Amino acid sequence: MTSPSTLRGDAAPRCLGMLEAASSVLTFTWQHNSGASSELLDRLIEALDAGAITYLFRVLTSKMDWDSRDKSSGGMKARSAACQLLCCLFGISLTDETAIGMRRLMDACDADQAQRRVKKGPRNIMEAALTVLQNALTQAHKMLVGGVSRGPHYQAALLDLVESSLLAAGSMCGSSIAPGGGDGTMIKGDAMLAMRADEFESRRKEVCKVACEVVIRGGRNGPALLPTLLVGGFGEGSVTASLRLALAIAQNGSEEQHSKLALSGLLVPVSDLLKASLGRGDLYKFSAALALVRFCGPYVAAGTNGGVQSVRDAIKVATNVLTLPINPSASVEQIETQESLKSECISALESLSKNAALWSAISTDALPSIVAYLHSSCEPGSGGISLPETRSSALRAVLQIVQVPSHALAAADAGLAEPLGRMLKGNNALRARGQEVDEVMQVLAVEVLHVLVARPESRRLCGLLQGDTLRAVCAAIAYSASEQASFHSDTMANLVVLGLEILHFALGEVEAAAGGDTALVLQSAGAIAFLDAVASEARFIRSLCSTLLLKTDMKIKCHESENESDSMLDVPRLYGAPLLLVKEKCAGFENTHDAAAAVLFASSVFACAIESHKSKAFWEHALLQDLHKIQEVSECLRASSTLCAIYLRLLTEDYVGFVPRSERGRQDYDGLTRPLVRYRLLEAMKTSLDELTTESVLGHTEIDVYMLSLLVHFNVPHICLSVWKDPALLELSYGLIKAMVEADPDEVLHLFVESKEAIMSLFDLLNLDQSTEALIKVSEIQRFLATTLEKLAQSGMLTDAVEKFGVRSSAIAALAAACLSEEEQSADDDEELTSNKLASGLMQTLVELCAVESKDGK
């Protein structure tokens, strides 16, 4: 059947008619498959059972004189028909979801190869087809460049062979698109990424490798032929066939092949094809060209075959697609197609952003369009059209290029921060309803925003303190909180770290606007805006408080238990989950919990200094007052009192999360900001103590067991004594001490002599200057202290403590000075009577101390 026909003058084999008929029938069946899903598989198996592979190998490897004008046309026509048939066999096998077709085809190829021992030339059908492709391209290149003319019949046969061999190579490389059947088909890059993973994947990759070498150079050292093919240099039919082959190599080949395709100059005609097909509305060619730009564009280098400029032109085309408005009268299918095209353009830009040589073009041409796309995707009612994956892809593209400061500035100037905030806000709304969210997109949005605000120049253009962006960041951090504070995913860890740093950048902007002057900062518009953002998110405030409460291990010691194992009380868990503990640098701190404490302290200071409904809301959330209607009030008071106690202790200990780093900031911390917060916390403690103190049936006052244990556990009297030197805190700290002593002196008195500092503060307060400005008379404070000291002396606790801490001399001196001060003061009759009682109490305490021998026997 392969012997030359005696009836034809072109030396065509006698089987030519049969081959052309078989290839036409099978091609038509593939292109117009309207029967059962197994019909194509049946046709494939029939062809294989008939021995098609062995016969096609003979046709492809039959002898032929390529240089003969009269005797080569028939051989080329036979090879064209064989390649067409081979294209159908491999292509149909790829459409079979059962994988039976591909397995039968490869088994037939292996069986055919095994039956012969070839030492020279092609060993199997795939090598034979690629050899035909190489020879056809070589001859076509000679004809095109060398000006060799062997007549119109020879030229037509050769160009047909080029097209057919390209189609066969495309199917062998993994293309399942029927020849001429791509009209209306949209090539999706993500689908190409999902390579056909089967047992023949390695063989397919090997074919891609060889095919790539064949089409990117004509001969051993010849020029790349693929660009010529794509512009129609070897016939109009070769354009679609070579595009199909390039797509198959891009899908199933390695990155090495992607690079070779890019460096061959492929992207020059592809860029032109992209623009032309968009103008004609050719969906298949446009999406195919875009896919090639996506996979090969990252490998172009400046100054090579015009590749960079071509990709820049492609970027402009993709940018135009992004800005296309949605036609309200369009059908749902048309709208979905348009959105899919935008998605593909975004994915292509993301891929191109990996090439640093293209950052400038993306920043200049595409960035404004990406920002506009993100804006439109956040519009109400667009959630079902714009996919989260597309927005994530856009964010990844932007994240690459904004690493360059000038590009970050351009992105901020384009208004990128606003859609980022709206995306976070949308995710937060979904979380609030208990729905699943795209965590990847959320973290990407935070990452991009973090890059923008990390630099002062771009930060100022982001408008962090305007709009809802900062509030959305607070909410996103709060929703990442987990009861497992030390166990977290990398995604949530990044969100917390970057989110907290964004808040610190905002705080830095507030301070910079006021020149670092704390007094000006506290009354600035920036501080008001920051407080508004934080106070609007109750969950965030409570997560900050919950994080601070972790310092207690969520337990306090019960004051009345003697058994150590049963002596702990659980702190009410009403604040919710704490923030994740990420032990890495965060806003200059060692971990996220220290950084979160700094945000809490700054917000507390603003809420104390600024009179607004947001300040009130902040403290309502922080002290759980907003939960009184849904939770037991006593439990809310216990939990909030625990927060106040640990907060006060950490302020006393100068916790690293609270203390500013600058010298000026430290001075303002000591004289202004810390006293402001202390006052509010002491006030809350006093209110809770009053609420949790009741009168018994016998007329005695009793403090709630938990509250009393809290006062003892955190030694609140000592904290009160440590702040009395601040006139603003004197009255409040005195009122709290008095309430504690009067309610349960037996449990509280010993706390006044627990440390040397507490005793000395007690004696210093006894000799408080009478001219001290306070709403309560100093004499009243002194009378209370004298009574307290007298009780301590009578119980022996005072004498034991002064000896233990070696302050006996200082105690006697302080008591003596207080007695002398009382004698010198002039008063009316009532005050004189009170003064005499005070002096009597002081003298009695002094006698108690003097009557006891010291440790050295004096």
C-alpha cells in the first residue's frame, strides 16, 4: 500500500486516498462529537485494532526525495494525511476521562516499537512524526529564505505538511483541542497548570522537550522558526497549528522550555496576535496568546529579541481588558465570560510580576487598572462575579512590584489602600456571620497594605486615619484570635504580625503629625481617628485585654485556702480569645503580645484624654460594661477587676509593652500618660469593689471572695500606696485603700507590711504636706492611717515588719514627726478633739515600736 501509485504523477503511495479519507472522517468526528461520550473512544480503539500505528510509522518513514520537484509532492501528501490521523489518535485519547484510550494508544506504540530493531532513524511513531516536522520546517525555511522554487504543487504540499506535522506534534505534547475546533473556546491558564498527571506524563514531557528544540531553531544553528510560523510565514494554516503546539509545550513542558520559547522571540508575534484577536473578538486566539504571555513572559530578558517591549505591549492590552465596563443588558453568560477574561489578565499580570524587568511597565500601565478592578470587585453586589482567587492573584501581582519604593508610592497614590480596606471589611462581615472566608486573600491584602504604610512617603497617601481601613485591620486581627494562643498557622501568624505593625505605623503617623509632643498628640485629630477605629471594634479591644490577662495564667490564688493544690480560682473567661503569640520581631518588640500591649496602652491613653462617645465605648468594652445585659454582672466585674489589677501591676513594673523608647516619651509616660491610665483603672477597681461588697445579716460588710482574693493576690494596697505621690491619684487611691480596710481589715491589713516599699510609703503618706491640693482633707487621710498603724501595731504585724526590713529607725522618726506636726497645728474645738485622738493613736504606735527590742538588742 505504500508503494508509489502508477496512476499519479507525483509518486504518491497507493494508500493516499485511504489515508486522507480516514483522517478526514476521524477529524470530523472529533470536531463534531454529538454522540455518546464513548463514541470517540470506540473510534480510537477501532483504529488501533486495525494496526493504524504500524501503518502510519511506515508512511512517515518511507523513502522520499525532498529535493525532487516531481516525486516529492505525493510523499508529502501521504505524510500530511498520516500526521492528521496521528493528531486525531493522540488528541482523542486525551479527551478520554477513563484513561483507557491513552493506555491502549501507548501500548500500541510500544508494541510497534518492539517488533522492529531500528539502529538508525526514528525508533517509534512519535520520533517519526517529530522527524517529519523537522524535515518539513527545514525545507520550508529553505524555500522561504533561499528563494528555492519547485512549483506551486510542491509549495502547497510542503505547507500542508508543515501544518499537519505541527498538529500531530501538538497532540503528542498534550493538546486536546481539535484542529479548527478552537473557535469560541477559552484557554484558562489555571486549567493548564493542572497538568495531566498519568503514567505517561514523563513521555509527554520528553516529546515537549524535543518538539521545542525543533520549532525554536531551523537546523542545528539556524534561526528560531516559531515566530515565523506564528506570523503566517509558512502559510495561514501554520498560525493556529503552531499556536496550539506552543500552548501544549507551555502546559506540559518544563520551565526550561518556557524560557527557550521566550528567548526565541515567540512573544513578539504573540503580543501582536493578542492585540489583533481582541479587536476581532477571537476568544480562542486571545486567551491562547494571553496564556503564552503568562507562562513565557517571566523569562524574557531586556535586550533580547524585543521580548520585553512585546510583553509591555501585552501588558497594555491586558490593562485595557481590565477597564472594560460591564454591560447591564448583557446576558449572564456574557458577563461571566468577560469576568473570566479579566481573571486571566490578572493571572497573567501576576505571573509577569515575577520578572523584575517588567515591574516598571506593570506599575505604570497596569497598576491603576488593577486598583480600579479591585475597587469594582468590592462594590455591593459584585461578590458573585469577582472571584476571591482573582483578587488574590491581583494582590500577589501588586505585592511583587510595590517592593520598589517608587512603585509603592505610585500604588498608594492610585488609591490602593481603600479597596484593600474594603476587602478586609467584606471578609470581616463574612466571619461575623459565621461564613468561610478566603484567608489567603485576607493575608495578601494585609501584606500589601503593610508594604504601603511601611514607608512614610507612601503611608501619607494611604489615608490610614481616614475611612474604614484601620478599623478593618483591627477587626481582621481580632477574628484571627484563638484560644490556642501559642498554636497557630503561618497564615494567621503573618496576619497578626503585619496587622499589629500597621497599627503601630498609624500610631507613628499620629505622633509625627504632632511633632512628638504628647500633650498635642492627645488632642490631635489623628489620635481621635485612631481611637475611633479601635473603639469601633469591641472584639478587638477584648482580644487585647484577653491577651494582657494571659499574664495571670487565667488563675489567682484564693486568700482563704490553706491547701496549695486547691488554692487557685479561675479568672472568668469573658474577654474571649487572646491574640496569637508569635515569637518574632513585631513593631520593634520581641513578640506579638508585647506589641499588642503597646496598642492597648496607647488606646487607653487616648480614651482617657479625649472626651467623646468613642472614649466611653472603649472603656465599656474594656471593662465589659457592654456585656452586663447578657452576662452575669458579678462575673463581668470580677473579670474586669482582674484586668485592672494586672494592668496596674504591669504599669508599676514598667512593662516593656507600655514604656516608650525615647527619652522624651519616657518623661511623658511618667508624668502624664501612665497617671491617666492609672486613674481610670483605680476608678474601675473602686467601682467594682463597691459593687461586690455587701452587708451581711449581722450588719457587717463582706467582700466577694473572688474580689478579696484578687486584692490579696495582686497586693492592690501596695499599688495604691505606690501612686499616692501623684496628687491626681491621691484621693482615688486613698478611697480604694479605705474601702478595702473597712470592708475586711483582717484579710487586708497585712498587705500594708508585705514589703519594705509598702511600709515606707505608709509612713511617707502619714507625713503628707497639709498644703497638698486634693478634694479630701489631708487630715482625714492622716487619721485613717493613724488608725491603721495602731491596728497593725496592736496585732504585732507592724513591729515584726519594721524589724524584718530594717526600717525601725525610719518608722520611729516618721511617727515622731507626725506627732510633732499635730501639736503645732492650730484648730477649733472639734478639730482639736480629733487631733488629740490622732496624736494619741500615733503616740500609742510609737510606744509599741520603742518598747520592742531590735535585733541588735538596743
